[in-house]
Amino acid sequence: MNKSQVMEELKEIQARYEDEVTRLLQKLPEGDREYFTPSGLPVKPLYSPADVPDFEYTADLSFPGRFPYTRGVFPAGYRTRGLHIRQVTGFGTAEETNKRWRFLLSHGANALSVVPDDGSGHRADSDDPRVRGLVGKGGVALDTLYDYETLFDGIDIRKYSVHLITTNAYGLACYLALAEQRGIAPSELRGSMSNWMRPDTECLDILEYCARNVPLFNAGYLDMRNVREGGCTAAQEIGFGVAVAMAGCDALLERGLEVDDFLHRLTWFINAGPEFFEEVAKFRALRKVWASVFRDRYGAKDPRSLMCRMHCQTYAPTLTIQQPFNNLIRSTVYAMAAVMGGVQSLHVNSFDEALSIPTEFSALLSVRTQQILDLETGITKVVDPLGGSYYVEWLTRELEREALDIVEQVQKRGGGFKAWDWMCREIRAAAVKAQAAFDRGDRKLVGVNTLVEEEDIQMKALRVLEKHAEFEALFEYSTEFAEKQIRRVEKVKRERDEEAVVRAREELAGAMREGRNMVPPLVEAVKQGLTRGEFARVKAEVYNSPGEGPYVCAPPAVLA
Amino acid sequence: MPDERKMRVLLSRDDWYHQRGYWVIASALKDAGFEVVLGGIQTPVDIVQTALEEDVDVVGYRIMDGAPKVLLPILFEEMEKRGGRDIPVVVGGIVPEKEETVLRELGVRDVFHPYSPLQEITERIRRIAMERRRSRSDSEDEKP
């Protein structure tokens, strides 16, 4: 028998098998007969080669480190490129966050990530009364270069991969100034930032500056993880992200760069959600879609440009206040999908994240989760261990097809920048739909809409821990952080050379007005003590607008 | 004369990243017949400003990261200063159990936790809004 006869015979057998299954399922109540993934793909009870009949190993998968990179970007997977254990950190002042970083590193975390506080987006410094209550909350207060010096005190930025969660050139400028203090040449400086692709001068200045001067720094970012948290599906996570990357690419080509100058410095921030196999398939489909789109439509030639690298943070909307220790189990399973999907870097949410920000205790459990997966379970031994599963290959194809379709829909609406509002509406519609499914009980969440406990013994256990005097069981925000930070900003403002600050500020504003890249004069200005709030005000003046980008809030409006 | 305008609710939030609940609730309130003023990411000072300008019946404040007992006193202080202390405030987001009591004592009218059913949220907010409309029109009637 030749190959197609074998396939025909298989299809016949499968049809008989599926008839039998259908008869069995018809005995079940109607609601229990059909299953769907959260993306809405119907799921059968079994998959065989007949579900991926025209599957071609070389074209669809090939080998890790080879086009289309479906199976992974590095040939030997985690054996040569170990997982970056990178827990997002940030609370209080730079001192508290530095201390937490050292704690995590001393327990085996091997990469760092820092999130700024909720005050930092408001075009104000921590000593401004407008941000009262927000200083050192939700992240770390970082007002001046002095704060960055404290944050990185004793941390070797040549050794550890550092991620700055900021879209702001201010954070980059401080990082560059810090590298200069330590004698690290821009050409050697590594790291990354959340400069997510958007049509504003600041974003593009950062990308252009780094492409030309800081070639190892990952200056571009696709934050689809938070978009997914916002409610979108796995296919939208891929499709919207690729479409936004294409728009950013177009904007940089217009600035005279070549696609291979910057594409390999765009990294992804991606989610790992509850639907295990769909998530594994998502990472694989994303790598394939990325490689094909940028090779075929943009002519990227450098293999590094086509290798889609990802930092992943596990899904949080399903973390519950009820029975909080269940969150350990959820996040572990989500992390397994991320590792089996071949992500480069991972944050595992802590069990208490539906209650507060993590403590040392809960953050350490997140590090241990990753270490146990790596050292005890064997899932990092083999590259793409689920490759070849008929179900996973079928899912990968479905997601690839759907994601490419979404890319086309975005292109029809003017591309990833222009269609952003449309994407936001789609994301919110998906969130509303998902919430309705939970409210109806169609989607289950243990402890919330099923298996609810009158007496929540896990909560009781947490309360016992909370009462322990020498143990911080749940993080509590303290206004002492703000008092301390205000003293830190005041110290910088008191000790700096005001005339030099004014000159540096003028130089910066001049560059921005004349359309020169803002990064070089900003680096000089932060060295003189210019604060983040002052930088934000320069931006507001020069661009004669309240600001640009997603981190400046639109004025209040009535929901249309 | 009963006020026939639609109930108006201001929704604000305290941080940049987490916004799923904010949008889901905005959509649910709109479907339930409210006019929803989207404040977006606002400081307590901004919230009071918008609440007064938009003449809302309720303020819904979404707070993350265990700081409600810090932010609410600031909000109420600002309302005392600038007016609007009579606008009812409800809070959603991450509110630790023991802080819920503190918030209610401060004068927060209701607290919603993750996965509160949407219909329940909209109904509870509607009752609070209607109550305020009534007490407002009563006090208007008493004016000479």
C-alpha cells in the first residue's frame, strides 16, 4: 500500500471509531457532549494522523534552531540554554526591592525583572502630593538615577539578565548611565525592557538608538501577556502580537533601518494559561507564524530575526482568593505548559497573588516550582517533548491558521497601530464572554463556582501563618515606603547642581523639538539628577500633549 | 420631581496593567442601563475632580496590591476638601478580608471581590445609586 492508501484506510477506521464514540456520547446529557478550548476550538475525544493528513515533518516542524522554528529556537533546548527563572519584583523603595532580588538570587533565581510603582505613570515625582498613596505601591519607586544605583547595588548586570518593566526612555537612560559607571561598553550591555511597540517617538527612539548603539539589548517588546490577561484568546495573543510587531517594523524601516538591524531584538512577553495543550500549541504556532511572516513578507535573512524568543508569566485571572493554596497547583501546571512549549524565561505566579503582592515565602515557592520542574520531572531533558502528538500538532495548525487570519483582519483595518482600538474592543468582548461562561458555570473554577467550601481550611491555614510574629505571611503596603522615598528624592534635588540640570534639560528639550533621538541627551540629564517626573514634563511640553502611549491615560469619557 | 436621567457611574483604577475587571464591569453596567464614565487610571485627586465634573451617582474604584486602606482615606479627604463627600464610593479588586471591615468603617458603601457575579454587582450598585438620587432630590425639595 502506498502512503495515500494507508491514509484512506485510516480515515475509514477513524470514521467507524468516531461513529461509535458519537453513539456513546449521545447517552450523556446534552451539555456534556461537546467540548471546546477557551479559544473556541471544538475538541474531539481522540486525534490520529487522519486529523493532520497533509502534515509534512520538514515543512511544518523541521528541527529546533531551524526554520520554521516550530520545535524551538535553540538546537539543544534547555540543555545549553537553561530556563531563566525570572520573578517580577518591585515594592517599596529601591532598597526593599534590591533586598528581595538578592534573596531570590541566593535561592537560585538566575534572571531579574523590576516593575515600577503605580505612581510612576502620573508625570510626577514621589514627592508630588498627586501621587500620595501610590508611592512604592504595585512596584518600586524609581525617581532618579540614585534609585537605580541602589536597586542594582551588588548586582552584576554582566552576569544576570535584567528586564526593566517600563516603556519609558527614562528607565533605559538610567540603565545606560549605570552601565557607564561600571565600565560596561554599550556594545556589551545586555538586558531588555518592556518598550512595547507603539507609534510614538519615545518608543521608536529607544528602538533606533539601541539598534545602532546597544546591539545586545532587547529594546523592543510585545506585551501580549497582559493583553491575554485582559481577556483575549490564545490565537488572538499570537495574531495581535504579530500584527503589532509588523506595524513597528514598518515604522523602523521608515527611519532607514534594515529589518535585520532590529528584529532580533524584539522579544515577547507571553502568557501560559489553564488549557494545557492549547497553550503548548500556542508557543509552537507563534514561533512558526513569526518566522514565516518575517521571512516571507519582510525579507528578514538573519536567522536570529526569525527566532521568536519569549518570556512567559503564568496566567493570573484564574488565581483565587478562595482556597488560596490551590493557586500553587494551578501555576505549576501552567508553568509546565510554558516549559513544554519551550519558553526562554519564566515567572510563576505566587499563590497569594489574588490577595496581595508576593512575600519572600511565596516568591521562593515560585522559584522552587521552576527548580522542581527543571531538576526533578525531566521535562527539560528533551526539546519540544509534545511534538508529534496528533492532538498538539492539530492544535498548532489550527492556532497558526487562526492567528494568520487575525493578522489579515488587522491589516485590513490599517495595521497593528491603527487597528489598536479595534483589537481592544475584541479583547474586551472576549473577556465579557469568558466572564459570562464563569457566571453560568459553563467554565469551572474550583472554590469559586464549583467545590466551594463553607469552611475554607486553606484560608484558615493562611490566617494561622499570618499570626506568626516572625513571619510575613501576606504582604502589606506601608506608607513608610513613601516617606522614605520622599526623603530620597529630596536628597537628590538638594544635592544636584541646578544649573547643570537646567542646561541638560534644555539640551534634551531641544533634541526632542528638532526630532533628534532623545536617548543621548536624556542619559546626560539623568546623570545630572533630572528626575522621572521632570522628564515626563519635558515630554508633555515638547509634544504639547498630555503624553503619548498606553501609559498615559486617556481623558475620562463615557463608554460608547 | 424624580430625576429621570440615567444613573451615572465613574469607574477608575489605580494601576496600569490590570484592567480586565474594569472593562468587564464597565460593559456589564452599560448593559444594565448605566451611563459609565471611564476615568481610567486615576489618582484620588483626579477621581474627585472627574466625579464632580461628571456629576456621577456612584464612584467605583478598582484597587490592586493591598493598598485600599491607604488610598481610600486620601480619596475621602480630597472629597471633604473639594466637595462630593456625599457621592457613594464602592471598591473592587484586591481587598484583603480584614481590610474590608476597615473600608466599610471609613464609609465605603460596598466591596466587590474577584468573581462576584456581574448581575449581583450591577444590582448592588443600582440600589446605592438610586438611594443617593432619592436623598439628593429630598434635600433639593427642602431647599426654599
